[in-house]
Amino acid sequence: MPVTAVAQGPSSAPVARPAAGPLPLRVAVPAAVAAGLVLLVAFPPYDWWVAAPVGVALLAAAAHRRRVRAGAGLGFLAGLALFAPLLEWTNLHTGMLPWVLLSLSQAAVVALLGAASAWVSPVVDRWRWAWPAVTGVLWVAQEALRSRAPFGGFPWGRLAFSQGDAPTLRLAAWGGAPLVTFAVAVAGGLVVAALWRPWPAGARARWAAVGPAVAAVAVLSVGWLVPVGVAGGGATVTVAVVQGNVPRLGLDFNAQRQAVLNNHVQATLDLAAQVAAGQRPQPDLVVWPENASDIDPLRSAAAGERIGVAAAAVRAPILVGAVLVGPGPGQSQNAGILWRPGAGPDLEQMYTKRHPVPFAEYVPLRDVARMVSKEVDRVRSDMVAGDRPGVVDAGAVTVGDVICFEVAYDGLVRDTVTGGAQLLVVQTNNATFDVAEARQQLAMVRVRAVEHGRASLMASTVGVSGFVGADGRVSDATGFNTRAVVSRQLRLGDGRTLATRVGVWPEVALVAVAVAVVAGAAVLRRRRSGAERSRVTVG
């Protein structure tokens, strides 16, 4: 039974007319592909943030009023058009298979979004003004699923991470990344509500069509009303980030592990000489990136001695990114170790990565994975996950340490702030990727800085390294594949934003609404089916 819209005839009496059906398939398929490509350019390295709601609108329009299977297919096309180029950096040094499998897995979740968008069509047909909110909650639910499954999820490509230069970024201070995603998707829902046909005829129709577009602009601009900055505000510290660089990019960057360690030691000694000459301020903390020492400095006396020399020279503790052997055979740990001048490693202030990357830092279901590709055996040891948040007391500052991709996970970052972190630190190694991946990661740091009201920094082996203010602004960003040392005075946070206090609950609430909408659509579909059967019987 076609859904009808009510228009006013010449006598002002209500006149029912058939509503438009779905977009023709010859239009819907290109629209879905375009949705993914438009979403792509919202993310670094393109950073056209305003494209994100347009991409959302295109997918919503393509899937509306279609069969569920068709909606899933269109969602899959959109997801593939987004993730295949967004994650292209995964095939630079590992071959095609990981890139293809990861892109397909992410697109499969967007397929569920397309299916859900098609399924809830009766809801937005009945209550057209619900379309923006319905679109928003479905996108949040899709991202919540991708962030958790399978194998702990992969939250890359969340709408929130495309909004680094947008006013919507400020909404992170109230509800974290899920609220930012919701706002962007609501704006997209308003766009499609404005453009979807038919609106009733007459002057009121023109206003009805313009109204949602104006509302979309308002939603994207409302973030300017959200105050951002360091939460609480406390003392200031000077932090130096050392980007030592590697002999060569690629998976074999650590084939010259001693050279990588030496690069970071030498860059720190150069910093110490500049401090002694009065050319740079004395740092209270020096941060080395992930994999700065792939020689276990707790087992190698030579490696530990080299780090100790650097710490003594710079007269400040160094947060060292290191790979540790053990605790068991065939196992390792990815850790941030605080190395104090004159005292050595402070094992009480050591963070072990809690979310190792599946199929890169450990191989789940190794025997099964080997049947797909023997390349999994290049991961010779499985990294063991840590069991406590990365709260590191460096004396002058308590650091919230997360390692590499962990910055994409809401809870892992929040745990450090609720645990007392005054400054957020992301230690990462981009030597196996490229500058696009590094910039995408830095965009996540921007969200976290605003979300928790904390000055933040990213320290990379090869770049991009830099500082992020609690308002999301980036400063002192380094180049890629180069040695660099940057330092900055940072104000420490000792309070909590609303987003920090409420934690996961905004996401839970929005996902619950999404579930309710899907259930409501089932009720409407059942009623419509019953009405159709009744008409057939009467006829």
C-alpha cells in the first residue's frame, strides 16, 4: 500500500495523493557510492568537514522506502566507497589482503545501517520531522557496534573524527564522540527531509522545505555555544616530544632496532644541549613515541643505559615507548615506561597497552587465520593486554597515556582522566603507514582533548607529532618521515567536563532510542500489512 501525503486542494479540503516511492535504482546506487565518497573527503587528509552531513543525507535518501535487503546492499556500497580509500594506508607494507578484509568488515556494518534505514521508512513517512533524529540515532548505533565488534572493534571513520575544524567538535565536551556523531547525522537527516519529495503545495510548502535546511545549519553551528578549554585548570608544565624517526618506513622499520633507539637518544641529547645553551626551556617531561625502543630496556643493559644517559642529560623523566619480552613464551607487551634521571625505570609508573590490535599485535584464532593467509605468522609473538588504565605519575604532571589506536576508543581514554590524568598523551608509531593515517589519528586526539578538557599531545616515531589544546587546536605539528623535537608549556586540567562525568550514558541512551525506533517500525509494518490484508478480504 503506498504511503500518502495530504495536500490542500483549491477548496481547502484535504486531498490525499500518493507519496513518492523509493529513488529509482539507477539513481540510488550512484547516490550510495557518492555517499561514501562524500563522507571520505570529510576526513583527513581532506578535512572538508561540511561534507559529512551531505554524505549522511545521500545514504538516507538512497535507502529510504527500499526493501531491507536493498537497503543493506546500498549501505554496503556506501561503506566500501568510504572505507576502501580511507584505510588504504593499511596495504602500504602488508599487502592487499588485510586492507580488503578490514574494508569489507567495516562496510558490512554500514550495510546494517542501510538495512535499518530502509526498515524504519514507515516511521519517518508517518512522522516526517522525526527523520533527523532517527538518522542520528541509527548512525550512533552503527558506530557503537563497529567500536566493539569483532575482536574489540575498530572505531576508525566515526563521523566525530571528521569534525576537527567544525563547530560541532565542541559538542564533545558535553557528550563525547557519540554526541558529535549524532549532531552531524541529525544535520544530514534535516537535509534529506528538506529535499525528499513531496511537500504539500503552496507557500507553506516552500517554508517547510527551507526550514529543515536552516535547521541543519543551526545544528552544525550550535557547538559555538559550548564553552571549551582546560577543565578546572591548574599548574603549567613544559613538555617536550621527541620524534626520532626510523631508518626506513615499512614493516621492517624495526629491523634496525638499535638505530631507532639511537635516533631517539641522540635527538634527546641534542635537546639537552639546546636546553643547556638556553635555546629551549627546561622540560618537566619528555615523551618518546611507541616503539622508540623495540629492544627491551628492562632486559638489555645496553639499551637501558642509553635511555638513562638521555634522561640524565635532559634532567627530566622520559616516557619511553618500549616493546617488552614476556611475560610468557611467545608473548610481548607494548608499554610506556617512565624513566627517571639517575633512578632508571619506575615500574610502578608503567602502562601496558590494554587494546592490542588484532592480526597486527596478536593473532586471534591463529590456526583459522592461517588458513586464510600464512602472512599471520609474521606476527611472531602475541602482545598481552594490560589490565589497568594508563595513569602515569611523572611528578610534575600526571599523564593519561594511551598507545596508538587506543585513542579511538572512548572508554580507554576516559579511564585515564577519571583516574587522575591532567594531560593526555598518545604514543604512536606510524612507520608502517603514511601521513594520511597519522593525520586521521591526530584528528582523534583533537576530539579527546575537547571531550575531557585536557591539553593533549601525540608523539610519533616518524610524524605527525604535535600538541592539541583543550579547545581542539593543533600547534607545533611536525612533518612526516623526519626527525623533530617540539616543546610547549601546557596548562594542566584537574576538573571534569560533562562528557567525562556522564561517560558512556549518552551513547547508551541514543542506541536505546535506535532500538525503539526499529521496534516501532516493526509495529507500523505489521499494522500496514494487516490493513492491506483486510482490504483484499473486503474486495
